[in-house]
Amino acid sequence: MSNALASNQPVMEQDFSNQQWQQHSLEGLVFIRCNFADISMEECNLNRAVFVECDFSRANMRNNRTEQASWLKCQAAKSQWFGSIESATLCETDLQGSHWHKCELRACTLSQCTITNATWSRCRMQSTNLADLTSSGLKIESCQLQNIAWSNTNFGDIKIHDTQFTKALLLQCQFAGNDFSQFAMQQCTFNGSEFTKVKFTNAALQGSSFSQCTLQQCDFHHAALDQALFMQSNVQQTDFTKAMAKQINFQQAQLKDCLFNSTCLEMAWLKLVSANHCQFQEADFSYANASHGQFNQCDFSRSRFQQSNFHAMSATECRWAGVDLQQRIDNDPQQAQQEQALVEHGATS
């Protein structure tokens, strides 16, 4: 390798299998079709190293320096990874059955890799991009995922336990049967995703966006949903009972057969919402805005409407038993004036 480093030539088709490397420097080296199967690399300098079509099957990678290191079209099935992994790129690499334990991934990219039946255990990922991964059977256990981007993924095939998501970008994903009860998933973006029979019971979802999503038979019972967004979403047979949802936004959402019993909807934004056969018993709509909303066969029994704005709303066959309707604003002259001005200027509210 020293000759390769001195000559700036790639290392090609060499066999390094079953070796023990500790504190070796591979900085800036390029390896093409080399065999690293069953190798142990510990505290090695892999900065700017490039591995192309190399075999890392069953390799043991511990506490190596990986700034700008790349694994391209490599085989790394059943490999083991431990410690810091920073600004590394793994592309079109087979990582099936691999085990990642107490890894600190920062500013990394995993693209078009196979991670089926792999395990991430007690890992931290920050500012990492996960793209076009084949991930069926992946296990994520006790991890912290912050500022990651992981879109177009079927999370229904992934087992996730005791994991925290913060500011994660999870666009156009599929979730089916996942149990995120008591998970912390604040300020995440799920826009364009589909959720079927997903549990968010007691989950912390403050500031997360479910806009333009489809949700079917999901459970947000007792969830923390303050400032969450469900704009233009289609939500059916979903339970928000006793959720804390101050300043939640359901603008232009379609709600059908949903439960909001004893839900805190203070300062909620429900403008242009369409709600059919929904239960809002004993909900708190204080200072909420549901102007131009359409409510069909909904039950608002014993709900609170202090200074709530239901300007120009439509309610058909709804129940208002035990409700002080004098607290509800049905005609807001100021809003009507603003809307008229917008119409005159060719805009809509």
C-alpha cells in the first residue's frame, strides 16, 4: 500500500481478507475489486479512501476515520460497524444482514444500498441522507435520528423500537401497522405519505407535518400534536381522542369518521375543513378558526367554543347538545370585509 500511496496508483484486485488492521493509514487510496472479507479495521485512517467493487463481507469496522470515504458497488453483507462514521458515502453497496452498533453517523449518504435484515442498534444519525434503500426486515432499535432525509420508503417492512426522530424529512413514505406509541417525533415532515393502522398513542409529534397525507384507521390517542399540520390531508377512521392539539392546522383537510372527543383544539386552524360523521364531544375549540368549514352529521355535544370563529361555516344534521352557541362567532364582519377585498383584487382567502 505504501507503494500505491507514493505512486498515486489504485490498488487493484489484491487479497486482504482475514487480516487485522489497527491504526493503518489508507488516506486517499483507491481500491478496486479488492478482497477485504472478514477483515478487522480498527482506528484506521480511511479519509478520502475509495473502495470500488470491493468485498467487505463480514468485515469488522471499528472507530475508523471516514471523512469523504466512499464505498461504491461493494459487497458488505453481515459486516459490523461501530463508532464514528463521518461524511462517508455508501452507494449501490450490499449491506444486508449488517450490524451497526453505537454508530455516530454525521453528514453521511447511503444511496441505492441493500440493508435488508440489517440492524441499527443505539445509533445516532445526524444530517444523513438515506436514498432509494432496499430495507425490508431492517431493525432500528434505540436510535436517535436527527435532520435525516429518508423518502419514498416502505416503513411497514421496517421494525422500529424505542427510537427518536427529530426534524426528519420522510416524504412520500408508506407506513402500515407501525407502532410509534410514546415515540418522540417532533418537527418531522411526512408530507405526501400514507398511514394505515399506525399507532401514535402518547407520541410527541409537536410541529410535525402530515400535510397532503392519507391516514386510515390511525390512533393519535393522547398524542401531543401542538402546531402539527394536516393541511389538505385525507383522514378517515382516525382517533384523536384526548390529544393535545393546540394550534393544529387542518386547513382544507377531509375528515371522515374521526374521533376528537375531549381533544384540545385551542387556537386550531380548520379553515375550509370538510368533516363528515366526526365526533367532537367535549372538545375544546377555544379561539379556533373553522371559517368556511363544512360539517356533516358531526357531534359537538358539550364542546367549548370560547371566541371560536365559525364564520360562513356549513353545518348539516350536527349535534350541539350542551353547547353555549353564544360563544361561537358565526359572522365575522372584519373577516367578511377582508374576503370581499381579496375578491375585488382577484384573489381568494
